[in-house]
Amino acid sequence: MKYVFLYYLITNGLTFVAYYFDKRQAIKNHYRISEKLLLFLSFLSGGVGALLAMKICHHKTTRKKFIYLNLLFLLLSLCLVIFLYFEGKHYQASDFNIITIKSEFDFNQNGIDDFTDILNGAKKEAKSHPKYKSAYYAGGYPSDDEGVCTDTIWRALKEAGYLLKDYVDFDISRSIESYPRVAGKQDKNIDFRRVKNLKVFFDRNTLSLSLDVHDISSFQPGDIVIFGEDYNHIGIISDIRNKKGIPYLIHNAGQLNREENVLFWYAKKNKITGHYRFVLNDEFKKAYGLSTSVLPQEENRE
């Protein structure tokens, strides 16, 4: 809503200035702003600024067209604000009698369970708002102020102490034929930042869950979701939900708001093709050298 408020503030400010300027030009008998442009500014939710300028500057007050149209635009703006307020209102799992699942593990031993750590990492990534940039980086990791959708995932997991790059590289090296995107040639600088590879890794080594977006209780904070038959996008489930109980998505597609109410839209447009909870299976943990009981801090391996 803060962006909506900023939009209305700027639009009404510009509209007020335009009406004020036009009045000054009329007094001086100089070049005028066209009536179509003035009304267009009002239509762009500038009705308050227009009516305020008309009253203060005594401008266009005898033109009934301006009075009625500006009142109409003001009414439409108010309706839009009310709609956006209720559409953008945040709900919690408890509002839908959904129990939020906590992990039994605290991998980095910071007193916060893994799922909450992953969620917090994703929220930090959304707040830092890295520039969307798809590039190849020596060493694999982009700078903190750059990234794509897959970078949201490894950065979120890192908050819990997990190093996704190491896990993906290890899994590819032990079963490269399972990763078609690699095409038989491993590249540790980029493999962990490709959605197709992450799809294979999560399918092989983590907990797979419901793909039905209407199964709202199955979508929990910190879950990982992949979209598209060609696996073209990935994000993390938020802890806030819309009025239907569908959770928000934390992701990076270059958009302004990185935590937004788009899960249903993506599910309808691209289809959810992967839904995972980051619980490594015992087979992977044994192969990699992680404890299969109480997970150690950071990367202590057996």
C-alpha cells in the first residue's frame, strides 16, 4: 500500500501544479495546458489535486464538465483504493486454522528452526532487492546486489546454514546422468543457479509436496516452488497469505515488490511443477557426510 500512497501523492501533486500553472497562464494570456491533458491527469487518480486547485485558484469552476468529471474520477479513485486495501490485506495461517509447520532441525544452531531461517533469509533477500541480472560468474556466486530467481533460493538456504551450491555440485558429480541440463559436462560456476538442475536436485533429495495451489495448508513458509513445464521460475513461500489463504511468493523476476500475491497467478499461467520442503533425505546426508540424526552446526561432516 505504501507504493499506492506514493503514486496518489505524486499524481495529485502533479495535477494540482498543472491546474495552478494553467490558471497563471490564463491570467497572463499565455500558452495554456489543453483541457484533455488536465482531465487525463485527473483520470490518473489526480481528482483530489484537481478539485483542490479548482477551489483555491478559482479555475474551471464554471465548467460543469470539469466539476462532474473530477468528482467522478475522485469517486473511482476511492473505490480503487478500497479495493486495493482489501486485496492487499495480509492474513496469517492462523486465520484459516492452518498450523504452521516448524522444522525439527536447527542446522546452524542459532535457536531458530530451519524453515523459519529459510523464510527469514528469503525476506532479507526481498528487502535487499538485488538487481535482476543474468550472468556467468567465476566461482559461481554473483555479488550481493545482483541475482536472478535461483539466487533467492541459495541465499535463503544459507540463512539456515545450508550451502546449496556444494550440495548440487556433489549430487551432479555422483549422478551426472540424472541432470539432463548439464548434458554430461558439469560446470560448478553455474549449475546450482539453473532451475532445471534445482528441480532434479530437489526431486532426488528433499521432500516433495502437493502441486495444487488450492491445497493451501500444504504450502508452508520456507517451502520452495518451481513453475512451468520447462521449469522457468522458482521462488519461496511466504508466511503471509491473501484473503483466500493462498500464500504470497518471495521471488526475483525483476519486479518492484519481491514478496507479492502472485502464487495463484503463476500457478494458473505457468503451472506449479515442483513444491518442496528442504528436508534432506538420509541417503543424501549419508553420501555427503552429514549426520542423519542431530544435524551439526554449519558444514561439520562425519
